[in-house]
Amino acid sequence: MNILNRFTLTWVSLIVLTLASAVIAEAGDPSALAVIFVGVVTTIKGNLVIDQLMGYAG
């Protein structure tokens, strides 16, 4: 995959995950499921940044 396409796909993924977690977090009463979802999304986003954008993939 072209490096520009990889960065674009990573960036779009980060934006979509951010929007999804914001919608879930702002949608009414916080529940355990919403908190877990936002935590999982945060972990996925951190892994994307480290692996794809910082180049520390193993």
C-alpha cells in the first residue's frame, strides 16, 4: 500500500473512531457499556497512532 494511502486511511479511521466515541459519550446517561466502549476506542486509537504514524510497528 502506498504510504500516502496508509496515512490517509489511518487519519480517516482516527476521525471516525473519535466521532463514534463522542456520539456514544454524549448520548444520554453514562453507562458501563458506554465507558467500556470509549475506553476500547481510545486504546485502538493509541495503537493506530503508535503503529501507523510513529512507525513503531513490530
